[in-house]
Amino acid sequence: DGGITQSPKYLFRKEGQNVTLSCEQNLNHDAMYWYRQDPGQGLRLIYYSQIVNDFQKGDIAEGYSVSREKKESFPLTVTSAQKNPTAFYLCATRRGVSTDTQYFGPGTRLTVL
Amino acid sequence: AQKVTQAQTEISVVEKEDVTLDCVYETRDTTYYLFWYKQPPSGELVFLIRRNSFDEQNEISGRYSWNFQKSTSSFNFTITASQVVDSAVYFCALSLTGANNLFFGTGTRLTVIP
């Protein structure tokens, strides 16, 4: 079974806690992305990584952190510094150049209690 | 600045009707790519089409068709003979050479009523 997996599907967090969202892919794609989706808005880029051990901030990186230790994995940590973390988080991968198609995982819905 | 506008927030149609989803984009680049994605209730974004700025031919895939017009900076999406399974949020997006993210519109929620 190939593709992009995200876990968990639903995640509940208490205020002040850090949580980590998982994104794994077996497509052998070089680039990976994290997007945030809020109701009525398009997707906004949090972080992206074009190669192992390298990543770049997107438009809304504050309060988030990532790592890229393996090509297959790009976990996102939502820290307590993120003031409004309740949202739907989508991971994506891309095979080649920057304008190639991005493919998306099933998403994780994070709710802060 | 880059921008994608989907002015239609929500559309409802009765099954078997045709429906067109509008997408207007802004960019000063001459080379760019346009995309459409479908987001069903499950949440995953499903890729539908990628089109580069030098190819203005319309494209048809089954009941789906796309009309790209550089003169009006539009990349509209038409579903013919809509079905209930077409109910979803549809996003238009723009990609530029050298830029690593996609610029998304705010999406159009399509509801197909049986």
C-alpha cells in the first residue's frame, strides 16, 4: 500500500502541551510540506523540506517546529507557543522540481481543549 | 504578488446539472502552473489537474473539463452532469518556478442535491 500516511487522524491537546503530528511517505519523493487549513480559508504553508536534514519556514511557521532525519518522514510539532493551534493539518509531498504536483495525505484534525 | 481568487464560496446544484467553478489568478511571472484539487468530506486533497502557462488548450477528462484563458487570467473548471459524489470543496492553486509553495484560493464548496 503506497502513499502518504498521517497520524493520528484526530488529536486533542490541552493548552500548554506540545504535540507531534506524524507524516510518512513511501513515494520516494524528495520534498515534503506541512499546511494548515482553517474553515473558509485556503491552505497556508507552515514548513517545507526539499532534502533530508534541511527545511525552510513557510508563511506561518511561528509556534511550529519540524525535523527531516529521514526521507520518508517529516513530523510536525505544534508547540505551546502556537496561540491558536486548532485546525486541520495536511502533509504533502512532491517528486521533482518546485512546480511539480504536490500530493496530499489524509490530514490530522487537531483540537485544543 | 501572487493571488488566487475563487469568488464562489458555495454552490448548490441538482444532480445532472452542469456546474462551473471559477478561478482567477494574479502573477507577474510568465511561467507558472495552475492546479485544481478536490477535497471530499474525508479531508484529503485529491489532485485533479496541472496545467502550465504555455498550454492554453482546454482539457477534458470524462465529466470534467477545464478552460484556461490567459487573457482573463482564469482557469475555470466545469463538471458536466453532476453527481452526488462530486460534492466537495474544490481548490484552485498557483505554482511559480522557484517558489516552493502552492498559492491556494479559498475554495468553493459544491453541493450536489439528489
